[in-house]
Amino acid sequence: MESGVGGDKQYNQMGAISGKRRIEMKVRCWKILTAALIAAMFLAIATPHAACADESTEARLRKLEATLAAVQQELAALKAEQSAQKSNPAPVAYEKQLDDMVAKAIDERAAEMGSAPSWLQDMEFFGDFRYRHEQINDTGESSSISGQQRDRNRIRARIGLKATINDEFDTIFRLASGSSDTPTSTNQTLGDSASDSFSSKEVWLDWAYFDYHPDSVGGLNVYGGKMKQPFYRVGKNQLVWDSDVSPEGVVGSYTFDLGVSNTATINAGGLWMRERSGDADSSFWGLQGLVKHDLGEGRHVLGGVSYYDMGNIEDHTLAGVSLNGNTSDGTGAYKFDYNLIEGFAEYGFPICEMPSAVFANYIENTAATSGNNNAFFIGCRLNKIGNKVGSWQLGYSYREVDPDAVFAGLTNSDIWSGGTGGKGHQLGFRYHLLKDVETSLSYYITERYDRPDQKGGDLNILHADMIFKF
């Protein structure tokens, strides 16, 4: 048998001939069966009158009987040929030709019906919904629920749109539940005392930014607007940035190779905290660098440093942001600026073929002179949840955050109910229950200390989540 172009041509010809032959066979079968049926009917009618039939009639009957016999023989031959066709199917090339013809017909039909506008084809929708049951046990001396257990149910809804403008520009928008009271949470409490009796919940503009990724500089992304979190957080810790914070400004991120098995990333940008008409603006400047080395066999090491400089925060207040643990100057304004030096590291490795990792983070606020200006975080993760149903991960972390170690208005809002001046453990488990459905359990065992707005006390919190993604 020929191969290459000639062989394909022969296959196509054989396939075409075979297809044509099948059609001709079907037509002949119908004609033959019709003729046989008519002849049989005629014989059935003529047989009762055979005794009075003349010689010419008998001759015609014998001729019809002979014709019927010939028809039966040809029909048997066609059946044998058809059986041989089934045992020797058409070549693969012929089957592919049929598939291509069907696909072309579908495309032509879709074109006739009309397709979506080009601007709609370049859009991608995404989102998620989370239902959370939260249980709080607070023994704080100044807590309104001291010695009691508080249970509440909360929801988070987010829906986004990514629009591809051209090969180098995308724009991303997202709406989310939450409130204007804090940038660190998109939760809405069901039956909230401030808006009870099944009142409607608020939705806000959570993301609105562009993503510039020039073809001429691979690995470079420039973001501008109200954007997703652009800085790397080892172990997804939330010492500096709560996961719900959407910074506002312009940030560039550049990832490049450093040789075999080594990559580096630089993140830098300016963010706007508060614009003032009669005074200097409050801003947030960040510069971060990290290097990752692939050790092979599912192992890697990662290390990096960050520097965050919050400008014009000292002796100022920020609308919608409480001190929440940070030291006051006595008038309700911030006593210190927040110039943070951060160092972090991560080691990833497999345990029984499960991707796992250990990580650590340390931060010092060089602008604070109170002595309460350090924070650290250590943690580990066993396995890693993925898109496959049944995948899971287990995590543990411990942290201590002094009152003036980080800016309280942007740090984790879940552990010890948010802010600074606390320490404690976090245990977490996530499980991919169904397609695009996850379950999650988080338990915080914490203690508040040295907070001007709280005298201390234990605070244990349980989060039970159902998360639906689309």
C-alpha cells in the first residue's frame, strides 16, 4: 500500500468510490425489492385462475417466476457484498473526509444563522459565590459578646468580565458584594442588624483596570486602575494585604529567566490611598523582587524581599479606615508612618507524590519607634487542591503581629477579627466536592494583645464555607 501524499490520494479515491457504491447499492436494493413485491402480488392474484388460463398466460407466469428467481439471486449477491463491505470498512482517510464534510456543513449552517459580534466573542465572564457560617467565641474584656458564642451566616458574590481589546491590551472589571466601610471584606451578613428584615445587599465596583502585556517584552505586565492584588504573598499570607483588598494605582510586573531552572520577578508600583485638595496625598509605594529555583522532581526554593513606603500617613486620618490596633497620636490620627521591610522564603517538595510546601515571612516597620513594630508568619501546606473533583489540601500557620508592624487597614480581616496586635494559629482544609464546587473549613485560635482599643483576650473563630465558581 502506498504511503505519503500518493497513499492519501488513493485512500480518498477508494473512500469516494466506496461511498458512491454504497449509495448505488441502496438504490438498486429498493428497486429490486419493489419489483419483487409487485411480482409476488401479481402471482398471488393470478394463481386462483390458473385452470382457465390460456397458453400465453402460463408463459407469462413462467417468465415472472424466472424473473423473481433472478431477483432473489441478485439480492443475495448484494447482501453478500454488503456483508463484505462491513468487514472491510472504509479507510481512515475516508472517515476523516466524512468528518470534515460534517464539520463544514455545521459551520456553513452557523454562518447562515449568524454569529456573535466580534466584540462579544472577545469577552470572558467569570465569578464565584460563597456561603459561610461563622462561629465566634470571644473572651475579650471589652467585647460586647464576652463569654458568649456568636453565630452568623454571610455571603460573598462576585462577577467579572475580561475584555480582550487587542493582542497587547485587556480590560478587567468585577462587581462584588461588601460595603464601603472597609476595603478588606466583601462579605454581607444575612440579617445584618444595620439593615435587617431581608433588606437588599450592596454591590460595589471591585475591579476596573487594564492589563498591558506588550509582545516586544515577554513576561511584562502593566496594570492600571483598581486592580487585583499584584504583589507576591508567600503561602498566601495576609500580613500586609488582605486577600480582598483591591489596590488603586499603577503597578508593573516583570518575570524573566536567569538561566537554567531559575526565574526572577520584579513588582513595582505606586498606589493612591487618599487624595487631598489642600494637603499632600497619602500614597503607598511598593518594590518587590523574588527568585525561584526549580530543583526538579517537584521541588523548588523561592526567596524574596519587599519594601513598602506609605507616604503622608503620620498625623492623618483615612476615611472609612479605623486604627484597628495601630497606635493613635491622641487625636484619632495615626502616630506613625508605615515603611515596611519584608523578607520571605518558601520550599516546595512532594510527600508521597503530594505537592507540599513550608514557608516563612518577616516584616519590620522602620518608621515606628514604639518597639511594637515586628510581625512574622510561618506555615506549611500538605497537598494542593486543583480542578479535579476529589482533590484537597491541608494547611497550618502561626503568626504574631505587633500593633505597629503593618498598616491595620489593609491586613487580614478574619484572624482575631482583623487589625493588628494579635497572635495565633490557623488550621485550614479545602476539598473539591463537585465540579466547580469547593468546601472549606478554617479554625482560628488567637489572642489579642497590646491593642489600645481592646484589653486582650482569646478569640476563636470557625469558618465553614461552600464555594461555587463559574
